[in-house]
Amino acid sequence: MAGLAGPSPQTHAARIVPLLFTEALNGRTALMRDDKAQAILPTAGLGTDYSDRYLDASEASLCRAAG
């Protein structure tokens, strides 16, 4: 099934493996990569302020549910 809905395993490896060993990434933050080895950047508006509000609301909801 690999390669039918996307790049072949060989193509994917050719794109990704060089990223795993490049000196250029030393000291840089970890970023997720897509199937073309392009960085997946954070969505604007979903920063720490949003995540803090979301986690606080989730925790409050769990506390109410637990009684």
C-alpha cells in the first residue's frame, strides 16, 4: 500500500533522511515535516495564550465531571 496514495518509500526516504543528519539543524527547534520534507509551521492564533485557555477550560470541565 505504501506509495499508492503518496510518494514511494524510496522517494520519501530520499527527502527525509538527509534532514536527519544535516548539521544545519543543530541548535534549531524541532519542527514537524510533511511528506515533501517541508516544515509544518504553527497555525497563527494557536499560540500559548490559546493553549493555556484551552487547557484551563479542559481541566475545569474534568474537575466538574469528577465531582
